Amino acid sequence: MADPCNLQEGSIMHVGALDQVRAAEMIGSSGADTRVIVVTVDDPAGWDRQEATGSLSRALRSSEIPSILSFLAHKGKVVRELVDSFDICYMVHGSSVVTEAESVSAEEAAQAGLVNLAEEKAFILSKSLETAERIASLAPIAVRYARKAVSEGTKVDLESGLAIESALFSELFGTQDMREGTKAFIEKRSPSFRGS
């Protein structure tokens, strides 16, 4: 039986996180075929402490791989820094995000745009995996460049951000994945992206 804390299913790495340090180690050891990382948290112990999130936040921010947090711990709390480290964050009803000043319910966090969705546990897990499958089906270089454009573009003024996006978009035209996507579209078939 596979380790439930680290399942590699094709291009999706599903990490059942026991703690942040172990999750960070698993993310750091992800293989070249990994296109999406889903971190699922069932046990809320320690996820509400700022000092415990450093290694996982660093691993997520240094990774080029898109990441999804599937926070299933009812009445559990997770710190805002960690939520911000993930590309997508789904939280179960009854959980909350801890900010510097207060604890915000998952529902309020979703309304404020801090998390992507607050729903029931079964829906959150299936939505996380569905989203991961959708991202994994896309051209890896295009996903990586889109993440880079957002990450770098939000740190600068609008004109500079648009220049970053334009430069990355231009680079995509020289890739095999772009040619494969165009060819697949013309031939009315699904593309087979290789990440090059």
C-alpha cells in the first residue's frame, strides 16, 4: 500500500500533511513529472502557529510547481502566511484563518478573497483533486510562467507588471508545448504537453 502521506498519481503529488516540516520535505523532493501539489490537512495541530509554518512557506514559495491547500480540519486554524503561500486554498466550513490581529472564519476569508472556497469536507477534497487534475492537464511551462507573471507582477507598478507578462508570453512562442497545443487544436484532439 502506498504511503498515504505522499501519493504520486501521474503528475499530481498528494501530500497528506502530518506536519509542516514533513510536508516541506516532500515538496522539496517532488520529481520532474510533478505538475501540481495538493496538501491535505485533516489534523489541525500546529497549523495555527506562525513559527511552525516557515519551512513549508519557504518550500512553496521556492517551488515552481502550483500548489493547492485542502484544509479539512473542522474547527482547525491555519495562519495567514501559510494560506498566502499556496496558489489555491480550499477550507472546510468551521475552520478559520489566523491573521496578525484576529481569527477569521473560512466563510469570511472566502468572502474577503483570502481563500478560494469554504465548503463541506467531502466537496473540498473532491474540488482540490479536480482542480489539480485540470492544472496538470495544462502546458507546464505556461502554468509556470502564469504563476511567475502574477508573483512578480504584483510586486511592481502596473506598467512593469504588464512588461513582465508580455516578456513571458513572448517566450512561450518558442516552446514545443505551444506548437503541440496549436497542432492539437487544428487536429481537434487533446494536446500532449511535455513541458518543453
